[in-house]
Amino acid sequence: MEHFITRKEDKLFNGQDEFRFVSINIPNLHINEDPLPNWHRIDPWEVEDALKTIHLMGGQVTRTYTFSIKGGIRPGESGKAHIYGPGQFDEDLFQDLDKVIELANKHNVRLIIPFIDYWDWFGGIKHFAALRGKSATEFWTDRELIEDFKQLLHYVINRKNSYTGVPYKEDKAIMAWETGNELDDCPDSWTAEITDYIGSLDKNHLIIDGKYGISEASLDNPNVDIVSNHYYVDRGHDIVGRVTADVELAKGKKPFIIGEFNHKDTQIVKEVLETGIEKGMAGALLWSLRYHSKDGGFYYHGEPSEPNNPCFNWPGFPSREVTGEREKLQFLRESAYRIRNSPIPEVDEPDAPILLPIESPEMIKWRGAAGAEKYILERAEQPEGPWEVISDNMLEDSIPYVPFKDTPPGECRYFYRIKALNQAGPSVPSNVEAVDNKVSSK
């Protein structure tokens, strides 16, 4: 990355080139809440899979979720959280964010990082205030709480990456800081003070107003670089009309991005992207992507049979047609190139998957390859082959993940390898794993 992303009037720039993007949120990029009710650190291999996937989708940007706070629904009172108290931060979890930023640089993906949530999932303003024994309504005006929040900002922005040695405020992979996520009752006076403070710490990065919806005051605030909105039916069914109105409201003043959106109707998802691109939005992020698990299969959030399933696994699967997964994701990829006036490239064959150690032929698991549509499993009686195709249509679409069950004919040692496959062709073979098959005496 040669440049920080900058703003001039209502446009974003990467150097001298206008910067516009269509991509997808990854709320679990820095800590993982899935599958429910689990809450755990993310593995570096999983981070890399997520960022590779953004690249394959044509995305240039992704957005994390907020920093977690002790007492929120997911971390609870005893789970790991980024914030335990005023000035008390979890070094392990921030090292995980260090790794995210290091890999974002490697895969040329820009990050939007919001600081605090309005809601309770990861812990929000209520839980931040509770660290001082105060209420959510006091978060916006209580001087002690405001100074505590500034302490968090200072810690994050000035943090030096433990992997690269680069301070966050000097890292080009960070596109923007966002004051928070869906800060519904946020007073303009709080936004003015907080954005002024962020700007005093960091002259390189853009600042997004995290209020739910566009504030007129933020359009005039010199410290706010980007305004955004989120679009779900709970705020009104005319999503396309709301997008049009917001783009027009921000035009000539500030770049506008769709921070989050989704809809069970695939056509509405398409219309939102088409309208935003045509009207001149700077960017849009669909909600939301779940990546491969290091233990096999994908992470998920909700059931794929639900029309409002709030997550996607790239590149989408035929079994999830009720959610429009494949169609939505393919249109997202097309839009990611259309918004930057770039031809849509051909899909490359996937990288090799990783076959996990096999304890039984009935429990064959693998780490998936980003962009794979299905897999080919091969078996042999010698480590160098010859190889017999056991299945050429292995999928990762089951929720929860179900390992592949093989039934080899004899009692001996068998060797396995696996290839990933998409429309461009098969990958090179994976590593080889061996297992002793024991035939039942019944």
C-alpha cells in the first residue's frame, strides 16, 4: 500500500485515483463469537482465509466489529474481552488485532475499525459505563466516562503493532476509525469532541461518524471525513429510497458509505448496490462474512434455512438457495469491480486445502481453500499412489460442519489427499494423511 486513503470534498482517494469500493463486513475478524454460544480468539490461519476471501470477492475494504467489553453478552463477566476496566486492556486480544493488520497489509485490504457498540453483543456503551458503576445515558455527558473513552482511543491509535513494529496511526492498512457502531442516541456535541480528539492523535486516517444515520452536524464537522448509514427493515422497508436520500444529503459535503445492509430479497440487495453505485456513493459493505474454521468447514451465525440468515460463506452453496447466497455474493463481486470501472477478472483455481490428521476413515476433515466450490477426495494404499477418486463432490455447506465418511474395503493402512475445485479447475493436491482401517468382525 503506497498511500493512506484520503478525502477531498465528497470523494475518497488512493493517491491521485478516486477510491470507491463494494465489499462485506467481517465482524469476527479480531475475535470470534461463532458458533453460538462460543466466544474465542481467532486463529491466524482463519484471519488469512478471511482476507484472502475479501480479495477473491473483489473487495478492497472490510469492517471489523467493535472492541469487546467485560459484561457484554458474548464475553460475559468471565470471558476474554478487549476492555476489562478503565485503562485495562487485554494484550492477547490486541496482539490478535496486530495480526489482522499485518495480514491486511499482505493481502491489500483496508480496514474500518469502530471503537464502541451501542448494543450489548460484544459489550456496548452500557457496559463501558458500568465499569464505573454508571448508566448508559451518562456515557455521552459524564466527564469521567468521556475521559475513559479517550484513554481507549489513545491506547488503540498509539499502539505499536507487535508483529510489524508500526504504530496503528502510521499503518496504511487502516482506512478509517469509526466512532462506534449504530450510536443511536449519540449527541452531536459528543461526536464533535471525540472526532476532534481522534484527529489530534492521528493525522493520517479518516474518521467516520458512527451515529446510526447521517447527522447534519457531522456534514459540517471538519473532523468527520465520512458519513454512513445501515439499512435493515426495522428502520423502514423502503431501503432503496433511503439510500437515495442519504446519498443526495451527503453529496457535495462528505463521502457517504453504506456501513451495513442486507435483505432476504436478493433483488433488493441488487437494487441497493446498483442505486448506490449510480448515485455516487463512496462504498458499501454487505452484512456479513464468516470464514473457514481451522477445524474444518465454515463458521456460521444462525441457520442457513432461515430467510434472514445474517451471514455468508464464500462462494455460496446450492443448498442455500432460500437465502440467495450464491446470487447475492456473485452480484457483490460484479459490483466490486463495476464501482471502480474495472473489468471482472477470471476466477483463479483455489489454493490447496489442508487435510487434517485422520483418526478414522469415517471422520475425514480438512481446512478449506478460499474460493473452493467443492472438493475431490483421493485414496491410495501407498503414500505415492496410485490414487483413486473416492468423491468428486465433497461440500462444506453443512451447518454444523459434518466430516466426510469413507468406507474403504479392507483392513490395512490407507493414504488420503484432497483437492479444491472451482470453475477454474482443481487445485494442486493437499498434504497426504494416513490412517489404519479396522474392519468390524460383525
